[in-house]
Amino acid sequence: MTKSYADICIERANVATEGPWFQFSSAHEGEPCNYIESDNGCVTTVFTGFENAKFIAHARTDVPELAKRLKLACEIIKELYDELVEHYNRNNNRNKCPHCKIAFKYAEEVLKELERMPEEKCT
């Protein structure tokens, strides 16, 4: 079975340094420097702006939470789609009702988009 994008994001988070992560700013050789730390110590040092470092620190808890919510939303959409298919196939209404055609088309497009894996930008 192919893993979903949400599952892959959750797996990445599960092998990363445990969160939550925190960010604080300092200077290194006169350059602004931001540290990303966890309760277990320093995760990384980044030479980037405060807002980028803040984003990185928050990503440790935001990404897994968003992935879980995405997974739940996908499951709900799939269940609703399956119920729609079952109901209208049972009643032979799928090709008769213009509203049903629109609902099926939209649901199929959403499911297809949710299954699409985004292009990997880094390894």
C-alpha cells in the first residue's frame, strides 16, 4: 500500500529530535544567529532571520499536527465519497441527477488531489 503524504510527514517527525522546539536569537562573530533547541539541547544553529528561525522551531509541532488533521480530513472525505457511491449506485441515480454528477466529479477531483504526492524539494 502506498503511504500518504500525511503518513510520510508523520514518519519524518517521529524520527526527528523530540519536540517541542524553541528558538532564541544571539550573535556569532557579529552576525545574527538563531538557535533551535529542544528540552534535550541544541537541535541546530541557523544563520537566518528571526521569523525564519521561529517558523523552523514551530514546524516541529505544527507539521505533525497538520498531518494528523489532513489524514483525518482525507478519511472523512473518502467515507463520504464511499457513502455517496453506495447510495446512488443502489438507487441508479448517478447518471440521472445533475447535482449527483457535480458531487461525484468534485469528490473524485478532491480525492485525486489528496493522493498526489508533492514534488520533493530536498532529500
